[in-house]
Amino acid sequence: MFELTTIMLKYDASVEKLISRIMRGSSRISGSLRAVPWRQPRSMLWVAVTVVGLGFLIALEVASRRYGARGPITDQAREVIFAPRSGTVLYASMALMMVVLTWRQRFIALGAAVGIDVVFWLVRWAVGAEMMFGNGALWVTLACGVIAVTRRTGRDRVLLLKGVGLALLLVAGRKTGYAWLLITSKTRPRVLDQYVATADHALGNPSWLAGRIVAATGTVGAHILEWVYIQLAVAAVAVALYQLRHVAVERRFPGHHLVRTFLVIGLLGPGIYMIFPVVGPVFAYGADGGHWAVADLWPDTPPPVGTPQRMPFDEITPRNCMPSLHTAWATAIFIHALKGPWVLRFAGAFWLIATLGATLGFGYHYGADIIAGVVFTLTIDMALRSLDRGWDRSAKRFVVYGAAVFTAFLASYRYLSTEMAAHPWVFGPLLMLATASVVYGYARITRLSELTAVPAHLPEPRREPQHEPQHEPV
């Protein structure tokens, strides 16, 4: 009996040890699974965004090929060897990538890019090919991606890959925009310019007024506005470089910065083009529209108020007016530049004002497009800020309100344009008041969030040295 009891006790002890080992092993396995990066919610979100982005690029490539043009993937791949469409954008994207590098690495990268461009320049000059710079910047960006995969590990690899991805996203966004513009001109044969032009009477036809002002300034004013209009991406990179200036030291990107807002605007804006196709006053009412134009009225004579209807237009001109993405991007530059030094704030304000003058003064947009672009940007930027800092009640209400105002703008332009033109002193102030309410709400919420924000890295409290109490000897 004693032996049987001893055997049972040993058996219970062995079973208990086995169970404890299994429990320790399962906890170790679950801990390792939790440590796997791709199981983290943010990592899984980035994986999903990457897959969706690649699918979107492939779809645009197929659609562009269908209409006899190169898609964004092919167009970008050609620029490894052939002359780029915009060397400035490629160097600006490389500058974004270099925020993750040390100063020594930045000088090496810039020198390599310039050296490669000099070689390409000499070869093209010798064979009589098209002259353009930018290949060197693209080569250096791609080389940094290869180095990140083959020579870096851990956080250094992730940081360098983020920098390369940021640069390539900027370039891909521009190529995607070109493909979208082609698709809008091919798939939307009829445009809604007569509706927007009629509704624009409520705002006083600002495009016609700005067009006459630009014409009065002569070639100097036109050239300045044209340069600002074309080089919008350069201004965005300047503000983004200021926001990302500490990335190489802190070894991480900030949660919210201009590039994110820029890319989301470019992603969502062309979808609105497909819903609300508009070519702009210089085409629909000006000489640039040829025989497709209603009449040659811009910028001297405002269009008459009549019964608007859809009008056919050519298959070349992009339907890229509603909303004005140039205004949207310039607004994003301005609101992100407000946190910088006075030079950056002044540059952001100048770029916004000059962009508004160019979009209206060159006849590319109506006034209705401008206010829609402002509301569009502030709503998107608030949503992205909330994704980083957390959704509170005020942010949720603002995003819903901004989306409702933007939708109301589009609906009123389409279905109330005649009434808006007939009662400009009613609808004009209403449009401006709705826009001002969105601007005020954005400014108020961002100011309050900055006042109540908790720094990410709080300094540790200083601890006073503690002295042991001295006891009198007994």
C-alpha cells in the first residue's frame, strides 16, 4: 500500500511538471505570435493599403493601355532610362527619401544623383535625344531601396524602406494623376460646365474677373502665376522637409504630415471628376475649347443665364475641375506651413494666394470649384489628424459636417444652379458662410487639440537624492 501511494505521488508530480511545461510553452508561443510585426493592427493596415494600391495601379495600367496610352507603371519604368517628364519631381521625391539619411549619406546620395544625370545628359546630347534631368534621382532612390533590403536590418531597414516608399509614392501619385485625367476625357463625353457656370453667378463670376486682372498684368504676372501653378509639388516638398527634419535623429516618422494629406487628396479627387465632369471656363467658354465651346466669352463677357444642360466635349481635355485639386493642395500646404517659422508661413500664404490667382486667372476653374476644394481639403486633413491622434466627438462631427457641406455644394451646383443665378444675394452669402463655417471649425478643433495634446516623450521627473535618516546612537 505504501509503494502504491508513492507511485501515485510521483505520477501526480510528473503530470504537474508536464502541464506546467505545456503552459510555459503555450505562453511563449503566444508571446512570439504577438511579437510578429505583421500581426500588429497598424502593420496589417499598411499591408492592406499596399495591396489595394498595387491593384489600383494595375487597373489604371490596363485602362490606359485600352485607350492607347502608357499606364503609370510603364511610364515610371521608362524613366529609369528615357527622359523623365519632370526631373524636378524626381529630385523632390529623392529629397523626401533623404530625410531618413545622415548628412554624410545625403551628400553622397546627392552627388551620385548629379553624377548619373551628367552622364545621361552627355549621352543624350551625343545622340540627339530629348534633354531632361532626373534619372539620377530615380536611380539613387531605387538603389536605397535595394540597400535597405540587402544591407540593413531591424528598425534601420524599416526606416529606409519608409523613406524610399514615401519618395516613390510621390512619383507614383503624379503618374496616377496623368492616367486619371486620360480616363476622365475618354469616359465622360459630356460635361457639366453650363451648370457650374450658371451657379457661379451667385459668386460674381470670379474666373472672369481674375482673367481680366491677369491679362492686365501682362506677361510678367502671367509667368509668375504659371511658375507657381506648375511647381506646386516643390512647395509641398519644402513644407514636408521641414515637418520631417527630425526623422533621421528620432528614427521614426511623425504620425501626421503634409505628404499623407497630399496623397489622399490626389487619390480621392479624381473619383469626384468621374462623378462631376467639368473642363473649365477657358475651354467651355473660351478660345481654347475650339468648336466645342459654347461661345468665345472668357474672360471679357460673363456667360448669360439660361437653362443649363450637359454639353458634349472632345476626348482630349481632362474633366478635372470639380473640385479644384490645385486649390486643395495649396490649402494643405498653407495649413501645414502655419506651424513653421515665419518664412515658411509667408511662403505658404503666398503659394495659396498665387495658386488661387492662377486657377481663376488662367480660366482653369470656376469660383464654385475653389470653395469646394477648400472644404474637400479641410475634411480630409481632419480625418487624417484624427487617425493619428484619436477620434473624439468634435473631430467626428466635423468630418461628417465637412462631407455634408461638400456634398451639398455638388448637389446645389447640379440641381439648383438656375435658382442660384436668379438669387445671387441669397445663395452667394450662403455658399461663403458654409465655407467659412468649415474653416472656422477646422481652426477651432486643431487649436483645442494642440492645447490639450500630451507630448509623446515626457521628460522624466527629476528625483532628489534621498538621504538615509541619521539615528542617534542608543
